[in-house]
Amino acid sequence: MKARPERWRAVVTYLQVAPLVTVFGAFLVFPIVLITVVSFWDYTEYAIVPDFIWRNYAEVLASAVTYRTYLSTLKFAALTWAITLVLGFTVAYFLAFHVRTLKWQMTLFLICTIPFWTSNIIRMISWIPFLGRNGIINSALMSTGLVHQPLEFLLFSEFSTVLAYVHLYTLFMVVPIFNSMMRIDQSLIEAAGDCCATAWQTICTVVMPLSKPGIAIGSIFVVTLVMGDFVTIRLMSGGQSASVALMISNQLAYLQYPAAAANAVVLLIVVLLIVAAMMKIVDVRKEL
């Protein structure tokens, strides 16, 4: 008699999990499997030929251009991650420990989300009047005599690309770090103060170690978003820089779907390795 209730309990458990498994399989697993299958197909200038060949992966892994593109993408991801980490940690620390009331914390946090009320493209384009050759920054610098000619590196360069990435993705670092800091017991901060620890010592020995899960989650968000972004680098670099996602977009434009699929699979593997390394260093399950 006891086996029947346990069996029904197992059936109910499977039924509860079934919708999530169905959505996960239909919208994540199946597209990845499909992309992987297409990556082994052949193609011509006019058609895609179902086949099983390794040429697409050979072209990806044997090309010096591909390696330079991956290094460029990793460079953008590393720079964006470092800058957003500093900004995100600073903003989250201020909101968690210097804003005393929950009302003001939520108010200031909502103010941080205001840029997300508009499209990413609009936010990127809004930098052009500021950074252009005749933009606001160059005009101000020249009018004050600090420079005698416009600064060319401000727009359509790696600087403007990283600036746009930081603008777009800093909040993805703020949110998980702020969530981790809000869980820190205030008595630990007070105990550090009672031990005559300075503010910097408290941050290094108490706040940062307890915020590691949030930092890891924010890092995963930022790195994966930068690695897969192609619109930002296309608009803000003016064609002066390259990324793997932009290379995939160009291959799709030329109808080279199997080659683009092979690049997508390699990019997915690289991103998964980066995420696995982050999760190996920090146990993000504490935050979930």
C-alpha cells in the first residue's frame, strides 16, 4: 500500500517538471542541436547541401583571422567586465550600505533602470552627438583650449565600443551584486568596525567575500552578452573592430549558414568554458 502513494508522488513530480522541461527543450536544446547539425552541412553560392563534412570547422580553427577575431572579442569582454565590475560594485555598495531606508534604495535602484526603458540602439546612437568630431565633448574641449583639434578616438573606435558596452551592461552587474550585499548580516559590518577595521578593510575582508556569488553571476551576464553582441560593435566601431558575433552576422548575410553555424558552435563552447571557469571559482548556487 505504501508503494502506491510513492508512485503517485513521483508521477506528480514528473508532471510538475514537464512544462519546464518542454520549454527548455523546445527553446534551448532543440535550437542548439539544429545549429550543430547545420554546422556539418555543405554549401555553395546558391544552396545549402545536407551532408556531413568537417570543412566548416577546419576553416574556423585553421584561420588566423578567426583567432584574431576571437582575441578581439575576448579583449572587449575583459575590458567591459573589469569596468562594469568596478562601477557595479561601487553602485551596489552605495545602495546597500549608505542608503539607509528601503524606500530610497528602491527609488535609486529604479532610477538606475531608466535607461532600460529605451532600445539598446537608441542608447548607442545617443552617444554620437557627444563623441563625434563636432560633438559636444570635442566642442567643449576646444572652446576651453584644452585641445586644438578634435579628438578622433572618441567615436568609431575601440574606446566608443567599450563605452557603449559599459553603458548597456553595467546594470547587469549592479543587480546581482546588490542582491548579494542586501543579504549580508549588518552585525558583521558592525563587528568589523568594533575591531577598528577601516572602511577599505571591511570591504576587502567582509563585503567582497560575501558578495562573490553576485559578482560571479554579474560577470556571467556581462561576458556572455558582450561575446554574443554584434550590433554595438558594428555601430560604435565604424567597421574598425571585429567580433565573432559580427563575423557570424556577416556570414549569414552572405547566406553561408553552415559556416555561421560552425562559428556559433565554437563560440558557444568558448562561452561555456568561461562560464564553467567562473562557476568553478565561485559557488553561485548560494545566490540561487
